[in-house]
Amino acid sequence: MSIQAAMLPDGKRLHLQHGPIDLIIQADGPADQVATAYRAARTRFATVLDRLAQELVTLRTQVPEAGLAVAGPIAQRMVAVVRPFWKLKVTPMSAVAGSVADEMLAAMCAAAELPRAYVNNGGDIALHLADGETFSIASANGPVAVSSTDPVRGIATSGWRGRSFSFGIADSVTVLAGTAAQADIAATLIANEVDLPRSIKVRRAPAAALYPDSDLGQRRVTVEVAELTDAEVDRALSRGLEFAGRLQSRNLIAAATLGLKNDIRTLEAPPAGAASAMTGIRQHA
């Protein structure tokens, strides 16, 4: 399983791929600094997968209150960001994509002076924004825009239709947070909460039956959602929005959008210096 590294046809973005890790990277700035950043990215990427594999057994273990002992810097990021959620029986693998994106971005920014850069790991995005810079992207729940003055340097999306398993029924949950790793775990957990517990309209199956190596084992994940009434959609989204509000009140996320069927709910970022405030604006996609 060899590492693939190539510039994309636009000549601006670098594609790095090794096993399940697939990154799209862009750095802006003077040509020499961009070249230096991309060299640093290639160098750092060379050991990412192998180092994670060395600690995979531990990283698939549910995090206890005291945390887990791991050595690699990405593994340490994963454990640290998941630890606040230990009561929810999560493993560090819940934050692997965002943690890899954060680490790759850190390597680039340590090597070069860049006004703006991002690392996109399958939809989990780590951002670097110098003063006056902005970043925007289209998400399943609408456009996302971040400026250098925002307390946001990570964006992540999760849902039962995505590449990862979910206990919930959200089509898509997009989270903005301080880091990509924080956004990653939060998006996963909020998507889990968008749910109709015990509803016969939701079909679930053991994660291990779908993917034998899943760290979720025999825990049942969503595989099919039948047609829902407006009241059921409202109830499921309200659960997720309430949970997202609790995360925001703990400063674990900045904002979130939750989508199910044709409805989107938005948890706005509070004004600077103000207490967190949850909003439940209903939009029709």
C-alpha cells in the first residue's frame, strides 16, 4: 500500500492518499512558501498511517475518564479531544479524520509563512487563516463561511448517509469548532442525537456485521430510515439541536447546522463576549 502524492489539475491543490486517508490540501501565498509547505506536508504524511496503525488497538478502546496512554502526536490529539465525552462510550477513532487534518496543517504552518491554508480529510477540514483572510465552502446544509476573527479553525460533517456509521438519523450535521478534531467528534455525537429512539421507522444493524473491523463492535447503527412525518422530523432535530446547544455552552463547538429530510436547523455562534444562545430556526431545503 504505497503513498500517492500529486498536484491536482488546477495546479494549486495537493492530493495525498495512503490507505483510507485521502487529503486535499491547499496553501496560499508566495510560491516559495507554498512549495515549502507542500514539501512539509509530504514529509509529515509519510509516517501518519503507519504510526496510527501501531496504536490502533488502544485507539479503538473506549476512553475512560482518566484518558488513554498513547505516544504518537495524532493519537494524543485524538484522545485529548474525545476525553470530555468519555461518558458516551466513545473511542479516539471518532476524531481520527479531524486529528489527521489538524496535524498535517500544523506541519505546513510550522514550515512556511502562509496567509491561508486548509487540509480537507474527507470533509473534515482544518483551517489556517491569517489576519483578514476568509474561507468558504458549500456543505450539505448550505454555505459555510469563516473569517480570521471567528474562533473557528475546524469544520466537520457527519450523518448516517456518510462514510462513517451513525447511531442517529441525521442526513447531515455540519459543525464549526476551534479545531478539526473538535468539529469531528462533535459532528459525530450531534448526528447520533438526531434520532427517534425505538422507532420502527429506523432500521439498525450491528456495526461489526457491516464492517468487521469497526471499533463500534456489536453496537447497532442506522442502515435505513423510512418516510417520516413532519412531527417526527421536528422531534429528531430538536433532540440534536438541544445536545448541540449543550456542547456550545461548554465551548466545545462554535456553531452547527443539522439537516434531516427537507428541514435544516441552525445553532448560531453567539456574539463575541456573549453567553451561548441556542436558536431553532427551521429552514426548508
